[in-house]
Amino acid sequence: MKALVIGATGATGKELVGKLLDDPDFHEIHAFSRRNLPATHPKLTVHVIDFEKPEDWRDLVKGDVAFSCLGTTLKDAGSKANQWKVDHDYQLNFAKAAKENQVEDYILVSAYGAHPKSKLFYSRMKGALEEAVKGLHFNKITIFQPGMLERKESERSGEVLGGKIIKFANKLGILTSQKPLPTEVLAQAMSNAAKIKSNGYSKIKLGAIFSFAEKN
């Protein structure tokens, strides 16, 4: 398969690209990024692009499966408007390009609680993106809704603390539906999802993501 990836410089994206490169079922991996990737590999092609100018790169979005794990934080974005641009607009433009170029399989990382009518900005933004991508009518769409992600060497102090609290609660049998999800597990689940021969729309929530990662 020829795989297309956005968000390859993030924690989940790095894990995903690594797994795709190691998997013989994927013969080409094309990463679309605002900056170059440190990794080099015969199967990897990096397209350094400006997400503000889809007309410059949309014709390159051609392959068998597209993975979207792009995202930023409100702190890094600087404003809700900028975060919406990255987490919603950039991803939707990529999805539109994939659809125009007849990519049949689209795999999107969303978030737990995503809903277009949520009162929470982040959940509403993710829900709006889910609905927009669903509306493009890919032959196959898989949306993952992870909860708190467990990133290797994370510099997000609040995330690290929150993960420790939830893990402690899990040991007591509390908040088990909010079990922190290692980005490596999410990446494996995404890779596995691309190999499932099916049509239509699937939404994979936290508990099922762990099971997806175990499938061969």
C-alpha cells in the first residue's frame, strides 16, 4: 500500500511513520509536513508544504490510504482561531485533496467526547472535523477517539500529571474508561485499521483502540 500521512512530526505521527516503514504491507510512505523529518528511509518521501496553500500540493495527495494525526494545543497555537485552523481547516483541506484524488481509505485521529454541538471548544472543533470528513464519503473512513494520550518523553507537565493521576485511579478500579493511551498503541491500531478490508464508516473509541492494536 501507498500511505499518506499528515502530523508526522507529532508524537503519534512519529510512531505511525516508524511502524509503516517497518511494515512490508506498506511500500511507500509520503509525509506532508511543515518541516522536514529527521528520519530517512528508502520507502519514505517527505513533502515540506505550506498548509495555507493547498493548491501547491493537493495533486500530490495520491495513494491507497491517508492518515491524519495533525494537531496542536491552544498554548502552542496562541488562540482558538489558530488552533481551529490547524486542527480543523488544515486537516479538512488534506481530506478534500485525498477525496479528489480518489484515495479510498481515510483514517483520522479525533478525540474522546468529540461532538459538533459540544459546549467545549476542543470537543466541538473535533466533532466538526469528524462530520466534515464523514461528509466527503470516502469508501472507508475510520475515526479514532482516544482519551488522554501517553507520549514518550512528553514535555506537557499537565498531561504527565494527569496521566499519573488517572493511572493511580485505574489501579483502584476508578476511571477505567479514561485509561491513558500510549501513542505507540494508537499508531499500531491505525496501521492495523488500514489492513482491514471493509467499506463504510467506523468510529473506534478508547477501549476498542487497545483491541485494534492487537489485531494482525
